[in-house]
Amino acid sequence: MNGITNEKLKNAKISVIGGGLAGCEAAYYLARRGADVTLYEMKPQKYSPAHESPSLCELVCSNSLKSADVYANACGLLKEEMRILGSLTMEAAAHTAVPAGGALAVDREKFAAYVTEKIRGEKNIRVVTEEIVKIPEVSGDEYAIIATGPLTADALAADIEQKTGRNLHFFDASAPVIAADSIDYTRAFTQDRYDKGTGDYVNCPLTKEEYYAFVEALGTAEKAVLHDFEKGEIFEGCMPIEVMASRGKDTLRYGTLKPVGLCEDGKRPFAVAQLRKENAEGTAYNLVGFQTNLKFGEQKRVFGMIPGLENAVFARYGVMHRNSFINSPKVLNNTLNLKQFPNIYFAGQITGMEGYMESSMCGLLAGYFVWCKLQDKTPQIPDKTTVCGALLDYITTENKDFQPMGANMGILTPIEPHIRDKRERYRALAERGKAHIDTIEV
């Protein structure tokens, strides 16, 4: 780890706006290398519609960080790239993980508490609880990293829009959390899909009649009224379950309620609703894939039709809210700074990086790029053999129909010659990506 090596670094004033995943990654990366950072977070002075904890790095939509298998998919490979780069998110996840089969899931409260303690305990970080309403005016040795996320407060969002041009919006939704002791386990069974894990999921099987009755109820349930400013497109990756159900009566059987890889008494159920531990103690469970915009009373009524959840106690209901992101390909360089204002950087989901890990990775890269600037060093841009490099390229390459994107193998540079076997091909892609990340001096 490098220390303070030049006058430019000693005199630098770095402001990080936003105490979420990306902001904390960027601030921690820079502070650990000797830079003085001021991290601004408006909580607990002010909360967004979806936040409720005063801690930094509050996970809103889910406690799942997706697959942990490095060789099976891009989500797993991205995690390994971040470990190699020294990610605070990955460190926190390792200390607060809860059983989740082949996925990496965390206890949300402990995860946020871990990151908060690390940030507040870092001598080179000053945390200021204050709402920032305009992008700071920076020049010379002053830098700003905007990592306010998809729920950027209105005043700052308006200033960002003024400075970056078109600001895009889409809907996002979160799933409800249910008290574990309110689940009827006589009507449910414990198993991980394809037995990948240690029995970390609670499965509520539905018969054909129960499933179609549930789908019909979803279609007629009353939805929460959205404010005018929230009316816009729904992002496909967080589509509310009632919207998915409206696409066809069997849509959920091939998506959220798919029964493949699960077996009850030697038979595969017609459909299955899964619940995953929300915390390490197992006192609360998250309804997997049940993002929703139903009114709270309707959530209790309709989701209570699922066998085993008839008397479910909701620790938290699902909610829907506006997400915002900038037109990154138009306004950002591939080092995440604005083309018009080079000392202003953007990081996280506000750039169009879709997902917890993607957001964290973007913050990590932003910290790295600022660090290189402080040392008058040309940064090593990760190439498209890596997930982080491919995503960085996606959000900074001209695209007239730009939309948020998460990690996927399809954006990586193909292996040549082509490997027909998917498992072998993904392993080769992962080995190649890891090898490239190892060459980056962070």
C-alpha cells in the first residue's frame, strides 16, 4: 500500500458525496492510501423514501449479492475481481454473510454496521452528515466524487441534470421481509435449488389450483399510487411481481416461482415461492424475487395465499421508488470523470451500473482513478476480459439507447477459439479475467 508521496497528494481536498456502497468504497480506497477525504451523507438528517437506517451502506432492495461461484457466472467473477482489488464491500460481506446456497447474502444490519465502523474508524476520513444540494465547484487539487445513488435527493438531482444534460429515470422495487417464526413450516420444506448449499432456503410449494388463484389475485390487487415524478419506465431487473404476472398466467412458473431443482417428497411441485435468510440469526426471511408495488394491506392478503405464509408477520413491506442515472456515455470519460469538468467524478448506480456489486466496483474504480490523478500516474484501465472493465466500457461508450446494465458474461471479449461447452467456456473466461486484474497495480 502506497503512502503520501508528493505535494499534490498532501494538498488534495477530496469530497465524496454519498455514503452508500460506491461512496464508501471510493472514500476508503483513497483514505487507506493517505489521502484526506470528506464523506458527505445526508442521513440521518434526511432520508430518501426507501432508506430507514442511519448507518452507511444500507442495502435497500435485497440482502443478496447474487452468485458466489467465480466460474459459473459474471456475478461470481466480479466478486473475485473486487477481492483482488481490495474491496471493502467484499471484506464486509465475508464478515456478515448468511447461508444462501450458491449465493452470497449478508445480514443487512451487520453489513452496514461493519462498513460504518470501518469508515468512521479511518483517520483520513471525515464524515459529515449534511445534505449536499449542488455539485461542489472544484479546481486545482480539489476533487469531488458524486456517488449519491439512484435515489439522489431532488435538489442535487436537479443540479446534476443541469450540469450533465439529460437525466434518465426508471422504477425500482424491493421485496418484503417476513418474521421467521410466523412461517408455517408444516406447509413448507427446506432445500437449496439443485441442493447447492446447506438447506438455506425455505420453500413454499403451490399446487396448480393454488398457483393460478395466486396469479389471479396478483392481477386484481390494488397497487400503491405513484407520485407524478415517479411515473416512468420500470427496470426489467427489478420488475414488480404483479407486473410479471400480468404477462401471462405461467410467466411466474418460469421465473420467480419456478420449481426446477427442488423436490418435495420425491416430486417436483407445480410452483414454489422461496424465502432466504435476511439475517444471520435467521429471525427474518426475504421473499425472493417478490419486488412489489402493491399496497401494504394487499401484500399481506395476496402473499398470505401462499401455503405456509397464511399468518405471516411482515417485518417490512415491499416498496417502489424512482431511480435515476445520468447519460454516462455522453458525459463521462472512461476514468469516470466528467468530460466538461474533469475534477468531478461519478460512481455507483447513478452511472448506470446496475446492482450492489457493480455499484461497489464502480466506487472502487473511481477511487483508483482519483488516486492515479493525485500521483500524476496514467491509470491502468481494466480491459473487456474482466467484468469490471467490460461494464466500465459499456457505460462510457456511445450508446443512443443507454440503459442500466449489471454483470453478465455476454459483455466480455469472447474466448478465441470458441469453447462450445458452456461450463468450460465460463471457467476459461474467469481465469483470463482474474489474470488481467492481477496485473493492475492498486
